Amino acid sequence: MTEFSFLGELSLYGFILYFNCATAPETPKKTKFGPLADQDRIFTNLYGRHDWRLKGALQRGDWYKTKEILDKGVDWILNEIKVSGLRGRGGAGFPTGMKWSFMNKPSDGRPKYLVVNADEGEPGTCKDREIMRNDPHKLIEGCLVAGRAMGARAAYIYIRGEFYNESSNLQVTINEAYAAGLIGRNACGSGYDFDVFVMRGAGAYICGEETALIESIEGKQGKPRLKPPFPADVGVFGCPTTVANVETVAVAPTICRRGGTWFLSFGRERNSGTKLFNISGHVNNPCTVEEEMSVPLKELIERHAGGVRGGWDNLLCVIPGGSSTPLIPRHVCDTVLMDFDALIQAQTGLGTAALIVMDKSTDVIRAIARLIEFYKHESCGQCTPCREGVDWMNNMMWRFVKGDAQSAEIDMIWEISKQIEGHTICALGDGAAWPVQGLIRHFRPLMESRIADFKQKQQARA
Amino acid sequence: QYIQYTKRNVLARQVRSLHQTSARAGAGGIFVHRDTPANNPETPFEFTPENMKRVDAIMNNYPEGHKAAATIPVLDLAQRQHGWLPISAMNKVAEILGVAPMRVYEVATFYTMFLRQPVGKYHVQICTTTPCTLCDSDSILEAIQNKLGIKVGETTADKLFTLTEVECLGACVNAPMVQINDSYYEDLKPSDIEQIIDELKADRVPPPGPRSGRFSCEPAGGLTSLTEPPPGPGFGVRPDL
């Protein structure tokens, strides 16, 4: 199925070549990424300085020619998304065009649903919150366009329970859109019926996992299901469903309006487009910013977050994609690009692009131990490797913080994390295992020196 | 500075070991229900007529035959009405939705926002996950504990404040922060949270949001993006639309 989007790019390439004839050189590959020009930014009200309601949204270009986009039809919309190279913005980075086309099957009588995953719980991540409170009309329009592309009857936006004010903004937006005839019966005058509902969660990180989210919408405990069957076959209420992240859905109408090739022009091959980055931790100005994909990490932090506290040389490590991604040490941070492929090569991942920056004053073992405690609290308890293994790792990590351990236990915790990774029903197990692996991979000497210090103190006391 | 940091580590660890043993107000505390005079199947609970209308509206959001899907929103409504969830409220919700009570108990114990013990008027929830810890949430926790005189999981004697420690609240670039009832108070310093508590004691709810002077999530040192006015409709739109 990868060939399909590759064929799309190849045919586009051939198109350009044909028109440029043999004398003109082919368009050179881009090597410099960032900074993004304001006119190329999609989320123009990210900082909430303009009106988020319908009037302000219309002024900023939302809901412009939506009817024409819907009239172009399913195949056209799906093609635009495929050409744009959009990859899922919720952490997994699965090619969106391919994912949405899984729903492109003839209906067997069951209605199809789009579910928007606004359960933003990954530590470090706070981008969807800004979309939902400052630019919610982009999300609603995105639901409509994406819903049309999948033949969905309705969209459920599952928002985390703690985001009460954001969900209230979203509900006001939906009411405005219904009142203006933009969604509901005959949405935007295109003859297509589409409903949007907001469902508030009640405080469970695991409900950010797609099958757990589906379980939660159905009114049960948010315990993930095994895949297969995939949500595109059996999803919410037993109907074909696609679960998509807020950002992925919200950029879809702009891609359709400005063209998939425009989106493709940012970032490297197979890592195209713009992304919302959250930069938190030990930087001078923590912020959320929309930047081009493949922007160098150093440039991103220095340009937008005012640089690391105490200067770049004071940097210890960075967690690049929200807590589930392994940390990268200073020497990797000097040169790495912020996109999916470059970070996988650095043995980490882009995840949700939520950077957690740590400087030299950090007790990195304590930071990772707190993350494992987070995973322990948030584990749903269904499968043994996660329920028992993460709790075990948590106990061990807090002993490593004190140094109250043996050196051989570092290898033991590595082995436990390898036993959890890949052997669980959902990816929370992986998300808990990777930070530990990142810590051991890059900070083993620190762990061993902590152990040696503790032993020394104990002997001195004896 | 390192010694200061180690001292705080020790304090935080001590705090942590305390709250692991005390019964907490939300899920993560005792999972078994024991009837008490204040919390038993006979505890009075009825939805007000206005809330019953809301319950019907919620049930209409879901397809025919899937009323169970309304469990979480309706339980949340019951909690908003009553302040917390006695077992009789859960039984009532089960009756309205036509599901077995055990299904509702499962949901009420799984999700952390459902409170099965009474809480004070202001439920102060502090986030101590790593991004907030890096921005010194320990000092905010210490400030709250000193100001209110309670530890994590406890309620003040005048039943005004309950303090709980929660996992990531999704406002990491505005760390450190707390959630009080439905609002986020962000970019806190210890003096900020003391001011907030004073205002709440005086029965004035301070406005939510960052306390450091910035509006939301923009860089505090000045805008580095979106410095131009946003383009209007039709900007950059492809010609064949």
C-alpha cells in the first residue's frame, strides 16, 4: 500500500519533468528547513489574540469554499491528503491518506464514524488544547471534510475531562456551525448530512489509545482492544471507525484548499508539512509554536523558546516527542532534525513533537522515574506485562534515584523493559519501556556512579 | 543549589510515600465500597428536573440501543450536582440508563475524575509529572501544604480545600500549574498560589490562566511567530476550487 502514495509522488514528479523538458534541471531537493513564514502557518490564531468564534474564523479564512471541496468528492479529497504526505500527528505518524482510505469500502449497512482523539494526556503535549480553544472552527471544518472523505455519518470528538473550558469553547463552536448550516443536515449546502458531538472523558491517559477511546465512548472502562479487528472494520458501536488526532483533522481543510503540493513543499521527503511544537522544561520561554517539519532541534529551541536556560552548553538532554519517546543526549541534539525519520535514526521518535528540555541541573534519573510512575498510574491493568512490569520498573527506578541498587540491576531493568515492549495489548507498555531504555543507553555512567556513592555512604555509616 | 535540590528531592519523596498510604479522593484510593452512614445505597440522590433534561439530551447524542454510552457524561453530571458520587448516585445512573449497576461501578472506579469520597468546595489538583517537576512544581506543592496546613489527599477542617496530586494535565508549556475545580491556574510561583488560595478563602474566584503576564502559550519573551495579521479568506487557495 506504500506504493500508492509513492506512485502519486512519482507521477507528480514525472509531470514536472515533462513540462520542464530536457533542458531545464529538476527542482533541487530542499536542504534548509525553517523558519516558517507567517503566511504559511495554518493555525493563525494559535495564541488566542483574535476572535475564535465563527465571525473571526470566517475572517481568517475558515469555511471558505468548503462546499466546493465537498463537491469534489471522496477520491479527490483522499488524493489531496495522500499527495500532501500528511502523517498522523497524534504520535504514531501513520500516513493519513492511507489510513483514511481504509474506510473507502462499500457500506454493508452499518454507518461509518469519525472519532477525533482530543484526549491529550502525553506529558509534554499541550498542542490540541490551543487548537480547541483558539481555532476550533478549523477542527469542525476538518471533521466535515475528513468525514466526507470517509463517508462518515457523524463525528465524536472525545476531549479529556480536565479540559472543561476548552470543551465548552468547542460546544459553542459546534452550536454556531449548526446554526449557520455548516454542519448537520445538508452541511454547507452539499447535500451531505453530518453531525458532530462532543464527548467529555473523565481522566484516563489510556483513553488516548484508539481502541480504549472507542471503549470509553461506548460507556465502558477504557481498556484497549486487541487489533485485529481494526477500528476500520469494527469500531465504535461495532461500526467502521477511524480515530484521528485533532491536529491531523484540523489541517485537512487547509490542505484541500491550498493544495497537497503546497503542504508537501515543507519538510523533507516523507516527513512533509508543518507541525505544532510544544517546548517545555528548562528553556527561557516555554511556548507552543507552529514550525516546518525537519527544522533542526537546536534552531527550534533557540529561535522560539529563547534557548536553553544558561546557554546551549548547559543542555543535558531532550525528550523530543512527549514522554513516550526515549531521551537524546546533548551531542545528538546538536545536529538532529525534528521529523519522523531523523529521530527514528537517532533511536527515538517524533511522537507528538512535545520537547521536554533538561539542563545540567536536572536529576535525570528522578525525571525518568517520575515518568514511569505516571505510566504506572495510567496503566489500565488488563495485561500482565504492563500492569506488573511497569509497577516493577517503577519500584526499581525510585531505588535507582537514591542509588539503592546493585549495578547488575541496570541490566535487569533493561531486560524487564524489553519483556514489556511489544508484548502488550496496546502501546502504553512500549511508552513506559522506552524512557527507561533511553536513560540506560545514554546515562548509564550516571546511574552507576549514583549506586557507587550510595554504597560508599552506607559503608561510611556502618 | 545542588544541595537545595537534593533536599527538595527528599521532601518530595517523603510526600510521595505519605500519599501512597492515605486514602485519596479519587480513583487510586480504595476500590472496595463499604457502606458508611454518609455513603450507602439509601443516601438520597435524585436528578433535578433541569438535570434530567440534560440527561435526555446526552442520551440523544448516541445511536438507538446504545444508552450505555452515556454512562460517563451522566455520571459527571451527577457529580456536578451532588459534589461527589455516593453509591446511590451510581445506582440511579444505572437505573436511568438501563445497565447493570456493576457496569457503572466499573466506570466510576476506572476514571480518576470521579470522586467517590466527599471533597472540599475547592478541589486543588496539582500536576507533578516530569515537565512540571522540571519547572519546580515541588515548591508549589510545598507552598500549598504550608498555606493550607494539609497534606496530599486531605481536606481542610473548614471543608473548603482538598489537595490531590494528579498526573499530567496537558498544560506543560505553562508549567508549573494547578487545576482548581474546572479552571487551570498556570505559570505559578509559590507567591501566586498563596494569593490564589487567599482569594478563594475570601470567596472570590480568581480568573484562570497564566499568572506570569502572558496570555496563553506564546513565548514570554515576545512573539516569534504570527507577528503579521492573519491572511483573509481565499489567501493561497488553489485556482481550481
